[in-house]
Amino acid sequence: MNSILIKNAHIIDPENSVNGIGNIFIKNGLFAPLEAADGDDGMIIIDASGLTAVPGLTDLHVHLRDPGQTHKEDIISGCKAAAAGGVTSLLAMPNTDPAADSPETVKYILDKAKNADAHVYVVGAVTKGLKSREPTDIDALYRAGISALSDDGRPVENTAIMVNAMKKAAALSIPVTAHCEDPYLAGGKVNEGEISEKLGIRGMPRAAEDAGTAREIALAAAYDIPIHICHVSTYTSANMIRDAKKAGVKVTAETAPHYIMLTENELLKRDADYRMNPPLRTERDRLAMIEALCDGTIDVIATDHAPHTPEEKSDFVSAPNGAIGMETSFAAAYTVLVKGGYMSEEELIRKMSCNPAKILGIQAGSLTVGKPADLMLYAREDHVVDPDRLHGKSKNTPFKGLTLSAKVKLTVCGGKIVFNEI
Ligand SMILES: [Zn+2]
């Protein structure tokens, strides 16, 4: 592996309070002191003038579809999409086929990921087959290498099983990430309200998400154990999380770029690429997600990268939920939050790199000498999202045709250049 010298970058490294022009040296897969570059003949030199260098992003919410649905995505293609989006670590959700509910499946994913362009961390299922009936053997999954627990794709309907998983996870110091949804209220196709009425299709009430959020917060509060709330989309859930944090509850939360950039009005196009779960909500919800990110209520921006083929997405109503997002997440979040004047680049890097790495408890989220060399370079550059130029297997992006104001130019993962468009 060649050493790499990145010269004249604008370096933003919040954990080390760095924000200015400088050089970065990478050797043997790690960030190394600049002095070590002297006399290194074989190194790759990258002129990063005009580009910004930041720690690689960690995406806490990714569906790699492998094993079982590799026509949509697989571990290798998903990590190519990650690399193109500056994502160097990702958390792979367990709703594969079979589900990641056994040590064998966990080991399969970790094994295949050894040759991938991003660090893959595996979520073990809370219940067998994500059916909310029988708990998994969490100790066995942990020994196999899981980094978190969730039934994402679905809620854990059985509250007693959820509590046990949260207690066990707290003892093992791994997070539980909760897909908040009351299954008895859920089942609609778009946000319930004006738009669902106009379209004449069944809506998903915000109460379905909020009831789930309220339950998870109640459990975390009652037992004083952590919970991470996935893909927050309603202002009402954001308010609950804000209040819970004030009261000292160990709750962290994420939202996704589509919830801060788009609203339910997109659904009037009757295009299933805008259908995901939770659904795009109202302008009030969108603004509340931005406010919650800015005031620290929501800690993390994650994608809920959920690939489906064009054929699967062809019918507006019967198509499965989900949108891809890893290749556009930074660019979209930058456009809304930084260009929109809501937060600094440094704050955005905290939401997409430092905070998720801390929640996952991994060695990422900084450019500290001696740590694994995961970083990305980006340009402040307008570009139009063209689904045909994306690197994953599926094209179901809700950002298609939009002009975004940042572009990932180079990604280094574990000291290796995994994406380069300089
Ligand atoms: Zn989910």
C-alpha cells in the first residue's frame, strides 16, 4: 500500500479543533506525522488546493440487501456507493434474506465486507426473522461480531423483548437503533393528510411514528439505558426527543437528508422513488428536522439507503418503500444546511462523521495521527444528480435532477484510495 500525501487542503477536523489549510500524510493505513513523509519515495501526492478534507463519514443506517436480494444491491456494490459519497464506515441493517439473526449470517457479511470499499459494521436482529416473536441469541451474535442491535425495516412489536435487548446492549456497550412505528396504525403509502387525500391512497399517520418514539423513550427513561431513534421525520417526535434529552434520558437520534430537503408535495408526481418509510412529511416537519439538527436534538444524519430496482419501483402504489442515499447524502445535507445558512461545515461534519462514530463506538470521525486513515475530500461545486452516474446497483434516488452544491472528489478508506474524481 502506497503512502499518500494530501497537500494544501482546507482541513476540517472538529475533534482536533482544526479548521485551516494544511497537509495530511497517510502511511500503512494510518494517519501519520507529516515528518514521516520526508524521504518517502513511493508516495502518492495529491494536490488538494481548493478542496476540503474531512474525516470519512459514518452512515448509521444502510440496507446492503446481501444476502438474499443482491439484484438490488450487494455488499461490494453498496460499499462502492458509500465510497462515492465519502462514507467510509457504515452500519448494515439486518433485514436481509436470511435476516442477520444468526452468527452464520453475521460472519458471511463480515467476511464478504473484507474486500469492500468501506468498513462494514453489522446490526444483529433483535428477534428471529424480524418477526417480533422469538428473541435472538444476542451473546452468540456479539461473539460473531455485531456492532449494534435492531429489527430495522420493522419495529420490535413485543415491548418485553425490546427491553431485554436494550438491557443486554447496554451491558455490551453497543447501541440499539429503533425503527419507531406502531404496526397497528401503519401500513399507508404516503404521509396521511392533504396529499394522501388528493392522491386517494391510504396515508401513514404521524401518530404511528410518534407512538413508537414515545415507547422507546419511555423504556430508555424507565431503565436508564440508551436508545438510538432511527429516521426521525415528524416535528412531534423531534419535540419528544428534545424533552427527553432535557430530562437526562439517554436518547440519541438520526434523520435523513430527504427529510430536510423534500416534502410530501413530491408525491404528487406519483413516482415511487419518493416513497419511503417513514414517508416524506410536511414543510413544518422539514423545518423542524433542521431546527432539531441545529439545536442538538438530532445528533446524526444517516441515509436509510434502501435500494430497489426500477422494475420494483415502477408502480407508484405497490412499489416497496425506500430510497437510496449514500452517494448524495453529504451533498444534499451540505446544500440544505450549510449553503442554506443553518450550520457551519464543521457542525455538519459532526453530524455525519464525529457523532455517528461515537454512537457506534468505532475508531473513526477524526484525522488523529495513529488512527485508521479514513477521509474524504470535497469541492464546493454545483452538480445535477444523474441517477445513471451513480455507483450502486439501484437508481431509486429522490434527489434526481436536483442541483446539489458540494461534490465528493476523493475518498480514502483504511489508507487506500477507494474513490477518485480529482
Ligand atoms: Zn427503518
